[in-house]
Amino acid sequence: MRKFDIEKLIRKVGGSFHLTVLVQRRMIELKKNSPKLVDIESNNLMDIIYEEILQDKISLAPDGALEDNNFLDEYRNSHKNSDFEFGEDEKSEDE
């Protein structure tokens, strides 16, 4: 893995949370065989994503959305469990 200036990446995208979201969403796209947007010899997904950010090939929209904004819905659907609902506190066995 190449070395990148993380602080530069954080400033470029507007904060560490935005960087995390952007990396997660782009990682999903790349794992679904989306083509890389930069000419880079590395096959390391983090190298590709960081270079795409530095070359302004990817970014978050002002509202935090990407083209594929069903990320949370996809996550929820892939992690369905009848004993768990997002946003609800766990219930103790005494209840």
C-alpha cells in the first residue's frame, strides 16, 4: 500500500467523517467490479480510492449522497434479523 497524506485527504473531502463515508461507498462499488477511475498500477483498493479522491474523480454531493444512495437500504436488507431493528434499543431478557 502506498503512503498517502491522510490530513490532505480529510481536508479535500471536508472532514474525516466524509472521508470515511466516501471510502466505504466507493469500496462497495469497486468490489462490485466498477472500473477504477485513475491510471494506477496498484490493485490495492485503498490506493485506488485515495488516488481517485486526490485526482478529483470521486466526491460526495453536498447532501452526502453518491449516485448510488441506497447504501443504507442495501446494508439493512443484507443484515436482516427478526430480533433486531435499526434504531431500537436492545431489550433485556427480564422484560
